Amino acid sequence: MLRRALFASLIALLGLLPGQAPAQSNDPSFRIVNNSGNVINEVYASPANQRSWGAERLGDVTIQPGGNYIVRLPIDGNCNYDIRVVFRGGAAEERRNVNTCNLTDFVVGGGGTAAPRAQGPQGNPSFNLVNQSGRVIEEFYASPTSAQGWGSDRLGDDRVSPGQTYPIRLPLGECSYDLRWVFQGGTAQERRNVNTCSMNNYVVR
């Protein structure tokens, strides 16, 4: 019995070693930060248990030295991803089995690869719209608090059904946004002066 108790205590102590996070986000999305001196042309992020790299994540976008880009991934319970970055000229870097739920920035170049997920403004106002309201969201507006008017509908021709997540992409810079969403049937709600740089998800209930 004494040996069993000592073993249990040892396991508990190991769980408290530095570097062990007590909790993590369930959102595997992350930001690629280019601290290298080369342009990033392609980024791949595929579940670690998947054999192929899957779709290229940047599309027509490139990440210049000093730039960054948010890679949106599905919130489906999977946190372990293989990541591949391809630079202009064809050179590539890969990292395997990265827990992306536990980081905000995936840093390329400049030493280090991942910065822990942190609280507070990050300078990038993009976020995921998560619909937990039970109603279809037909329109969604996000305009800087300093602007006049709501601007264009961020959903375009899309709709966000109950339980769905939709990426709201906003330009780097200002963090304070006014948000407005319109449900099917015309009912609308608004939130003012939201610091969208400090969040990954905005949940509508």
C-alpha cells in the first residue's frame, strides 16, 4: 500500500512540472508569424493522424517578413496538427504533432516556433463567429468603433446555422469593433466597443 501511495504521489508531482499547461483552449486556430527574412508562399496544417497535407491554407495570400496570418481550423476536438511552411524559392519547414490549441502564434524564424496562447490584445481583430443561439444568423456586421455606419455584411451570401462557426476576417490594426447580427426573421442584436483582438471566438447565444 505504501509503494502504491508513493507512486500516486509521484504521478501527481509529474503533472505539475513546468511546461505542463493546466488547461487549454479547444480552438486549434493559430496565427503564423513570419520572423524570417523570406516570404512565405504556402502554409499547410493537417491533423497529425492524417497522411496527406491537405489544402493549402493561404490561398492567394503571401506572408511578408514581419507579417502574420490567422490559420482558421475547425473546432472539432482535434488539437494536434502537422504544420508545413513553404518559402518563396521552394525551401520548406515542417513541425510535427504541434498542439495548436495551446498556442496563439506559430513563429517562423527568429528562434522558437510557438508562443503560448496569451490573453489581451494581439493586434489582429479577426475572430470566429460561433452561433449557439438556436437561430440562423443571416447578416453579420463588424465595423471599427471609430467608423460611422455598419459597412458591408461580413457573411455575404452565406448564412450561419445553429451550431456552426464562421471566420470573420478583419484587417490588422484597430481592435475596438461594434458588432451587429441579424437573425432569420429580421430580429437584430448589437454589441458596442468589443475588443476583438483579445478573443478567438465570439459566441452568439
